[in-house]
Amino acid sequence: MTNLTCFKAYDIRGKLSDISMKFKDEEGKWRFNLHSSNTEPVVRLNEESAGNIKLMNKTTVELLTTLRK
């Protein structure tokens, strides 16, 4: 299981098929959800920020790098 504690979330919610985390730092607010498919051998990543494209690009790279470890 990938260790996601390197991300400092202020809200974490999860169940067997998914996990959601919310973040707020000096760069802004963002959140993501990882959800496993019930019909395909895939995991879906949904990520959002409050209109900060630079933050989205940075956090997407960090998340994918962490998840691929």
C-alpha cells in the first residue's frame, strides 16, 4: 500500500473502495479522490483545486510519483 502520509491533509475520508483527502497550505486548497473500479482492474484519480492551475500541475505530479512507488 502506498504511503500517503507525506501529504499533510486536513480531512481524510475513506472506505474499502476509495479514499478522499483535502489540503490547504500556503499555495491554496486542493483535494483528491482515489477510487477503485468495480468492473475493471484500474484505479481512478480525481483531483481538484480552487482555480490554481500551477498548484494542480505540481500536486498531480507529486501524487502520481507517490502512487507509482
